[in-house]
Amino acid sequence: MTEKRKKVERFEDLLVWQKGMEIVKQVYLISREGELCRDFALRDQLRRAAISIPTNIAEGFERSSRKEYLSFLNYAKGSTGEVRSLLNVAAELGYLKPSQHEALRQAVLELSRYLSNQIKSLRASDR
């Protein structure tokens, strides 16, 4: 039995955007407590990096060309690396419990893989 895919009509229909929004939510939840809450520079940079993931996906989707969409997907993928790096900093400083760090890190890695797959798929369809 094959799964019927819903037609993507809006960026909100995209799985990568939905997963990006979940990352934003998780980042906001962990960054409003403990020492991370009081480290304004790290907290704000982590939040900005997380927000840029779904925002770039949305902006690229709304652009008029596939080439621009691919560029914005690449920006979003780059932001997943920034989020992981900042999570590592927060973990090294003892701001995150190891379980928090690992769960969020894994979620961001998964999203990065999804973005890679979408980028590869779009590039392959251009040939």
C-alpha cells in the first residue's frame, strides 16, 4: 500500500517547514529557563538561528523561481549547522542537561538530512 502525498500548495504544507517550526518551539522552551536564559548573547543567537530555518524555507518557497528556492533551502540548512554549534556551546557551558542537548541535536540533524534530501531532489528534477 503506497502512502498518498498531500499536494504542497503553501509552505506550511512542507514537512521541512513543520519540523523547523518544532525546532524553534523547542529552542524557545529550553532557552527560557536556567543559565541559558540569563546568557543573553548566546540565547538570542540560538533563537535567531533557529528562527531562520523555517523562515528561509518559507521565503524561498514564496520566491518566483526554483533556483531561489534552492538558495533559501541552503540557507536554512546552514542555519541547522549554526543551531547545532550553539547547542554544543550551551552544553559545554553546562546550560543544558545532556538529555536536552542530545534530543534537540538529533532533531536538528534529522531536519538537516530532510533539507539535504529536498535539495538533492529539486536539483535532480532540474536535469
